[in-house]
Amino acid sequence: MKPTTKFHKDILKESRKLRPVTKTQAEWAIGECFEHFAFRVQSGKTTCMDCGHTWQSDETSGKCVCPRCGRKLTLETTRKQKVSMKMYFNVLGMHGKYQTLRMFAIFAELRKGKKAEYNIFEIGQYWIAPNGQCAVIGLRRNTGYYLDCFAFGSPMEIRSNDDVFADIAVDCPMYPKMKIIPSLRIDVVGNKFFNISPARCISRFLSLPQLETLMKNDTEETFRYFLRHPYDCRMCWASYKVAKRHHYEIKDLGIWCDYIKMLRTFKKDVHSPHYICPDDLRHAHDVYYKKVMALEERKRREAEIRRREELALQEQERRDSFLKLKSKFFGLVISDGEIDVKVLESVEEFIEEGNVQHICVGTSMYYGKKDSLILSARIDGKRIETVEVSLETLSVIQCRGACNQNTEYHDRIVDLVNSNARLIKERMTA
């Protein structure tokens, strides 16, 4: 996504200055992100899949230690020769005035008898400003069944802050040496980011000073609700303070916030205890819910009426345009004595023609086409085929019978109309 704001342009510039993952961080990720194996065959020959060392072991399962590299390994009796694994890890740090959360993908290629190969690629970065503004710089994701299909050849650009990056940040290991910007006065690390994405947790604490107040002075349930619903916190905070001053007990905070938002919809005074402190919260919520539903239904009906009026106006404009363009051809009949080919003279005739012949001449609004003329070929009043003639070339464009099938009169009708094209031309120049 092309950067459009000063914040996006600044973090893209700063992102290019970030250093690659350090050797210490890489070693920690290798040890933390993967389970390490020793593969043993039935003869007792055991191989460390990290360094490739081989030794003889009588144990068949459990844990062991590689005699060469000292890595603690999970012993597995198997004939597998290689293993491929992928995992993600995060590094929380600072860069200038910004809080950063960098996300890395680490790939492991284990092959029996060889040293394990590990490759680390950065897939995304969260950038959080001191005011809580948050953005993601990351790789492009390919479309597919798996959400984390990153295009590793794509550039690091501004991306949408979706659940894929958030889930990687919250579910994958975090490098233990973290740096937090000074403007964040809450120990989010010690509280393990309150079980939400670290970037979202930090961003909300920086942008919502109310959370710090709630954490210190209110119940944990209330604090966690507003942490997970920042919109409700902003919208209902003033009303919440009034309710607390009047010692009002909110038994269900989610329902109460919905109730406050509905009061706002009807422009009620959300600073008045009369409205925001009902004796029966659920009853009051249900009353306003019904009012909101009635209001929405009225809006839907009004929108439907406007839509129908617009469609009727458009239809009338098409009918007027049809009469203006094609009235000069009304009454034209081309006949060879048996087959009569007459011009369709109204929108109703187009619709009837389409319904009888099971073709789209009516539903596709052929009557609105400026450069063609539609005629109906009939024998003794019975419809045989429908003919479209180009007003530019004065020749038949198409001629269709019922269900778009040609009849035995098809060639005869086409020749009849083409040979009498002068009759159409005379009407055009009259």
C-alpha cells in the first residue's frame, strides 16, 4: 500500500534503518521455537539432527543429550531421513520515538548426518507512535488456503493491520529481552500483554489513558472489557464516570455499553443518571433495542421506496427514449404473403415477445438500444422468430426462434428482411 500520511512515510524511512536479527536472537529462536530430535533406528544407531553426530544408544524413547553439541534432544525411533519445520518469533524493541514489534519466520531443514540449516526472514513489523497510532509494515500475502502464505520476494510495505499479523504476535514466542518506550507507564510485559496481541495492547494503552485509570481503580472484569473494546471505552467513558459517581452497579458491561450507544442514537442525555442508570438494565436495553429496530426498518422502507422511485424514473426515461427513437418505424410490416415481419411498438410488446419466445429481448431491455430495430416474424399471428436489424448497416444482426433456436423459416425470414431493407431506410430518412 502506498504511504499517504506523514506517519506512514516516516516509519517506512525508519524501517530501512533497522538491523537484521542478531546472532544472539537467532540462537535463542533456534532453541526456543523448535523441538530438537535425535533419530534412532532399530539397531541403536542414533543421530543428532542438529549437528549430524552419530552414536550408539540402547534407549528407545524419552530425552537424551548429544555427546558432541550438548543439545537436549527428544529421542525418536524412526527411519525418517529429513524433517522440515517452520515457526515464527517476535522481537519487541524501540527505534527512535517508536515502539517496534518485529516478526520473523524461521525455517529449519534437518537432514540425517548433516548439520541442521536454519533460515530467518522478517515478515512484518508493528510500528507504534507515542500517541498510540499503529501501522504494519510487512510482506505481501499470497491468496490461498493458508493465511500465512507470505511472498518472501515482495517488498516490505505498509499493509493492512489484519488478524494474521496479530495472531503471529500473540501466539508465537517473544524474545525475552524487551524494550518499552518511556511513555508507557504500565508494566504490560509483566502482565503478559493481558492475553492480547502485544502491539494492540501497547497501542491501546498509549491511545486510551482511561485504561490506566481502570487498571488501578476498577475491577479486572471492567478493565479487560474496555481493553478489548476500545471503541466502547471512548464512546461510553463520560457516561461510565457519571454512573460510578452515583454508585450505580453495572451488572453486564457489554449490554450497558450497547444501551448507551442506543441512547446516543436517539439523542438522549447520556450524562444524566435518569437515562444511564436504569433500575432494570435489560428491560431498558430491550425497549431501546425495539426502537432502534423500528428506526432501522423505517430507514429500510424509505430506502426501498426511493429505490423503486428511481427505477420507475429510469424505466420511464427508457420508454420515452424508445418512443422518441423508434416511433418513426411504427406500423412498418414486411411481408411475402405468408410471413409478416412487424416492428415491436411498445415496451409491453418487447416483454410479451420475450415471455412467449423464452428469450431475453424484454429482460435485457433491447428496446433501449439506439442502433438496432427489433421486429417479430409471424405466420397467421403466431410468433415464429424475433429479428434484430442494425440501423447502421440495415442488415440482420440476429434472428432467433423460441429458446434461441432457429426454425425452418429462419433463412427465409433473414432474406425477407435483408431484401426489404430499403423500407427501413425510407422510415429513417422520412
